[in-house]
Amino acid sequence: MIERDMAKQARDLARWFPVVSVTGPRQSGKSTLVRDVFSGYAYANLEDPQVRASALSDPVSFVRNRPVHLIIDGTQYAPDLFSMVQVVSDERGAMGQYVLSGSQNFLMLKAITQSLAGRVGMLRLLPFSYREALRGDGSLTPDDYMLAGGYPRLYDTRMPLGTFFENYVSTYLERDVAGFLDVRNLSTFRTFLGLCARNCGGLLRYVTLEQGAQVAHDTARSWLSMLESSYITFMLRPYHANLGKRLTKTPKLYFYDTGLLCHLLHIKTMEQLLIHPMLGAIFENLIVSERVKRHLNEGVEPELYFYRDDSKVEVDLIDLTVPRVPELIEVKSSATYHPSHARHLGKVGDLLGVPVSGRTVVLRVDDGYSAGGVTVRGVRSELLGMPR
């Protein structure tokens, strides 16, 4: 088993809260993580139809008749359980009683808000980060990882990427989207997914998605919300402050996993990836999504933004997650540094008060160096979270 960086956070939360919740996309390793970290707990999997039927028909007995320490997997299928978990955990008053795992963020959050507010420590487990994937394949390069992504099953079975992702998309469409949004035409939704992929790293333009998929505005919003809630895509918000400048208010769209992104762009091989016109956007997606994973794995809510004003001054990533160490990052898929890569770092850095040491250009190079006073960081160091 590949050790997950989030394991420590899960153990800590079980010491501090009566209930621990682990959400994340399908196949991200949630069940494996909780069963490993909480190996002494009883286990109930609501993916099993019989177990689910029992939970739905009699949630009181389902909770009360099971051991004090219990993992309930697939909790999105039986939201009534949350009330009973709250009642029983309050009666016992002990920490670390229940571990709840599920893949539908919006259902989990709704149930937690209604029943478990203040009683639950929450974690979001995404697919492997590069650092985690490297533990399973020591020869994995950043480019290899960019193409394959981080879904654990790929590293466990070594199945072909196309086989995994085509089955993943089909299962996702059938079980999540079709079930919860009543999508009648799955081919239209696949078109919508592909349009999202082609817009990764760009400003979110609903009209582009609506016209390309030929769906109504409300449908596009609903589908994109579902993709976010199921941890397929996420938004990077624009930086906002009273700087005396007009700043964009439109977020950027990214995918949590670049392997899925490449699949949706019909990129099947390394040769195709390296000459693809969207290589720059995919590489930027990689750097941004890995920052999200790094912070979540450390139990910290990411505070990430991008900067863009009406003068077209732009910086790809602003990381304010650790206030005492703010960072500005320009991301370029080039293997050669050009001064133009850093042309906005100085202006935006001065405007936001980010020290020179926190202004970085990340390139697809092996080793970092300094060029004209600019810190150039290699992609491997960035993905491993090494000091700049």
C-alpha cells in the first residue's frame, strides 16, 4: 500500500472530534485510507445493496447495533444515518467514534450542516499527488505523472490509461450525473465534459460551454456544479482587493486530475502530450492542482488565487495559504527561461507586498536556478514541495 500524506491528519482529527468525514472523487483511495488508518474499526459499506437497504429501512438499529468504533463507507446513499450518528455520538461523548466516507460532496455537506455541525472533522482526499505516486513508482517523471494523473488504481493494476479513464468516465456518468441530475442524453454531457477540458486554465465562459454543448444556461451551471461537487473540476478565484485597479471577477476552470484531463483531450501518449497545443494549459493545471493537494494533505484549506487586471497584467497563481510566506508563481511549460516569463511578477509582487524571495517561475526543467534575480524552480522540486 502506498502511504498517503493525509493519514496523519485523519489520526489527529479522530483525537479531536467524535466524527471524521472523508470526501473525495470516486477511486481516490478513500476506503483504503480509512481502513488502513482505522484498522481496528468495524466496517459497513453502503455500496453493498443489502447493507444500504438495512441503513435506509432502519437507521436507528443500523447505528445502535454496531460497535462503538465504526467506518461507514458510501454515506451519501443514506443521509438519514447522519442524525443517528449525531445522537449516538453525543450520548457517548467520546472522540473518534465514527468515520464517514463518501464521494458526493454536496450531499455530505448538506447532511453535516444539518446534523453534525461542530462534531465532525472534515478531510478531502484527492487522487495521489506526485509525491505519493512516486512512492509507488520510483521512476515516475513529472511528465509521466502529468499524462497518467494520480488515481491509485492505475498504480496498483498498471492497466492502460485509456481503459481506466474510459471506464471511469462511463461509471461516473451512469452513477453520479445520470442519477442525480437526470441526464437523459449522456453523449451531450460527454460533449460538455470535453468542452470543460478544452477550457482548462482559461477564464470560465458559460456561453462557450452552453453553445458548444447546445444546452441551456441553467443546465450548464447545474452540470458544472455537479462536476465541482464530485471533485472532477474546481475554480481558481481571481484575487480581489482595493488596489485602485479593475480586477477580473471571472474564475478560471481546472481539473483535479491531469490524467483525466488528458483523456478528455484525447491525448493518449507522451508524444502526443508534448506536442499538443494545450500542453501549456495542462502543465499549468498540474501545478495549480498539486498546490491544492499539498495543502489539503497537510490539513490546511488552500487560499489560492490568480491575478488579472484590465491592463492584461496577469500572474498564474497567488498562494496566500501560509500568510507569512506569500508566493507569486508564473507557470510555463517551456524548458528554456525567457525574461518575459517574469515580466509581471515584479509589478504584482510590489502591489501585493510579496517579497522578491516569493516570486517564482516554474518551468519544465529538472533543476532550478536564478536568472537575472528571478527564481526559476524546476517542476520536480515544485511537485515535491521542496524549499525554493
